Amino acid sequence: PWVGEALAMLSPSQRSSVIKTPLKVEHARNRNGVVMSRVKTVTPVERRIQIFTKVNELGEGVIDRLSTLTPEQCEAVMDSGMKIQ
């Protein structure tokens, strides 16, 4: 469900780039990770951090704090995955 939400937040061209080639997920341990690795290749970090805050339902205080980070720091925040477990 959250991967669908993330895909819905992409532009049509970005979404097409993610899904145009069939996903080979039959042997993948983390199918969501396969999709999100494609999202990462076609989506700027600024947009991915917006997706990250939405799928994790983060509060305004956290969003404000994330907005002060450099792109590299934002990448580090998302390193453990798009969805916080």
C-alpha cells in the first residue's frame, strides 16, 4: 500500500520510468526495495524526502527539521528505507 502511495506521488514520466521495464521480483527478499531503488534513480532527493514524510505520516516539526538538511543528509535519513518500521 505505501509503495502505491509513493508511486502516485511521482510525475507520469517518473512513474513510467519506474514501471516500464518488468520488475524481476520473484526471487527478491524485499520487493518494495526493488521498486524504491528504481524510484531513487528517477526522482530528485527533494521529492523523495516529500514522499518519505508522507508515507511515514511525519509531523510538521519533523518536516521542518528535514527541510534544514542538505541533500546528502536527507539521503542519509532515507538510507534505512523509505518506510520507517
